[in-house]
Amino acid sequence: MLPKGTIGLTDPEYYQKRLAQAYTKADEILPLLNLAYCAGIVDGEGSIFILRRKTKKGNDYFVPLLAVGMTDKSPLDILNTMLVGKIEPLARPEKTQKGTTRKPAWRFYSRGEGLIITLQRLLPYLILKKSQAELAIEFYSLPRWSRDKNVTARKSEICNKMKELNK
């Protein structure tokens, strides 16, 4: 038990008074809290990665992505409201191998310029996925098609670092 008169985050009344003093309007803090909440979802349930694709001619190209999959759609609706992306249902068998029924699942995903906007909004609040977010932003800042060996080498280095971070 805490000593009598202890103040700070453990004392709800003190915390509410400080919050009221610092933010006289709820609309000033709510977007920040929502972004912090979104970052928590991404840190806990999300993946930031670079997907390798091939063109029709067989050339490799890379797509940075953010994906969050869940069986409860309501947190994904908040992500979709606060960030730039889309929600899609996950196609998966209704029954497991044991014959039990699965819950429906959804995925929020973001890519392209929307991904960069999303990651820049979340970056101040991310903890676990901060390095991946920074790498994805840097990757997207490099020219998409380049024959410059330095650019190609940096892209490859970023992809390798991302793989290591996502193990």
C-alpha cells in the first residue's frame, strides 16, 4: 500500500486535475490518445514488413506494408478512422483441423503513400515497431526504379535489416 498523501499517477484525483490543467479541451488530447492507442495496437498485433514482388518481365520490386489482423473488428475500425489504410476480411477456412469453428477475422493494411502518412503519424508513439517504421519510411524515400548501385545496395540493406528485426 502506498503512503498516505502520495500523489502522481497513482492518485486518480491528482491525475484528473493535472490533465484538466494541461488540456482544457478534450479535442486537443483525444487525437493524441487515439494515435497512441493505434500505435499500441500496431506494436502488439501488427507487422511492418517489405514484400517482394515480381513484374511480368520477372524483375523484382518491393512493397513496404503495414498489416494488423484481428478477430475483433472494432480496434481495426479505429485504425481505419485515424490512419490511412483499408480493412478487408481474411479468407480462411471456417473449421480448424479439429473441426471447431473459427471466428471471422479482419485485416487492416496500409501501403504506398498512405503507409508513409500512417507511419509518420504513429512514429512518436511506437515502441516495439519503431525501427521497422523508420526503415519503411527510408525505403519509401528512395527512388522506386533506379539503376544506381548505391540505391540498390541501400534497398537491399534495408530489406535485410527488416528481415532481421521481424524474426
